[in-house]
Amino acid sequence: MTKSAAASAPSKPSSSRSSKSSVMSAKTEYLALLAELDRRHRTNLLAAYKPYQRQAEFHAAGAQNRERLFMAGNQLGKTRAGGAEWAMHLTGRYPAWWQGKVFDSAVRLWAAGVTGEGTRDNPQRVLVGPPQQQAAWGTGMIPADAIAQTSMGRGAPGALDSVVVRWGGGGDVQADESVLSFKSFEKGREKWQGETLHGVWFDEEPPLDIYSEGLTRTNATGGITIVTFTPLLGMSDVVLLFLSAAQVEGMARG
């Protein structure tokens, strides 16, 4: 009997293992890509900011008006709009749709609330990220890659005194640094004196003397003030600054 020299070899599992390994590698790479996309989104909220109509009108009014008020009810995007605009001025990163005020150099800005805690929990949170989670700073409206330095305040835990922000540096724009400082109304008018600023953001309604002092800080630069709040104090002196006689009369009639 003649035996065949050829014999069928048993199938090898290596090709199957290789296929499974390739699938796992592809899945790992895909998940890593998703994680990176999520990180980029969380650390650059400014790039994704798209205002609704009232926010867009508020921003656009800055092209002609040094003083602006965004007065609306709770949870209607007032602080978010203020934070987005401040981040644009601090970084020099203005989107293509922007029609508002534009600064062509680095700026010095203030952001303020009623108390140190209020400033920390509202404008600071929106601009920088969760106050008590330092690892998450850079997930606010100021992009993470633009935050050059932070300085802690002496008051409320997690409260910042100031942030140094990288400005420009793209294309033909020479890189520079802006400075954002956080203030509160409770410190009194004296703490608001002396500085020369490009802008002051009042998040919540300030007393008239604080508002006037903040506006004065911007006179030398032709800068701006923005006020964002829910009207809880009625027809106050600050509200009246922004209303025409006809508007006041109409509101009085109900």
C-alpha cells in the first residue's frame, strides 16, 4: 500500500487569535479617540458656544454701547453669556459669527458678584470650572490651553484672586497675556479704586456706587461694563440707568 506523503495538518488557532487581537486593538483605539474628543470638548467650551437670540443681541449691542445689561429670569443663560464674552476678550478668540465688541490686544478684566462665595460659585465657575475641583479647572469658558497661571484668593475655599490668560498667538497675532481678577461688592467701593481696566462684569445687581466706580475704571481705555442679573430689587437705581423714560413709564403702568 502506498502511503501519501502529504498529510493534512491540524488547523492552527493563531489566525483566530490574531483576528480577535485586531478587533480589541481597534476597539481600544476607538475608545481612546472618543475619550480624547470628549476631553477636547470639555476643555474648550468656548469653541462650542452658540448664543440664542437674546444672548446674541446682548453681545452685538457691545459694538456700539459701553454699558450693557442682560436682565432676565433664572436659568436663562445670563451668566453663561457673560462668561463666554469675557473668555473671548481674554483670549482674543472671536468666532466668525461675532458682531460685538472686539479688543485688538490683551486685556485686564474684572468679574464680580455680591460676595466672595457668590463670585466663586457663579462667574468663576463659568469661566474656569468647578471651584473645589482644581483638576477640572479649564472646563469653563476659558479654554484649558489658554490658562497660563492661577492665583488663589484669601477668602472662600476654592476662590481665585486672579487668572493669567494667554491672548492671541495665532497667525500674525503676537502672543500676549490678559489678566482676569475676581471681586465682590461686599468689600466696598474702596476696594474698587485705582485700577485701569478694559472691562468689568457685574454678575448680580451692584449698588450704584460700586457700579459707578467699576465704570470709572474703564474710562481711560474706552472699555466696557456688562451687568447680568435677575431683577430682585425692583426698579433700582442701576436698572434705571439702562431704561428710557418711555420704558419706565410703561412699566409703571403695568
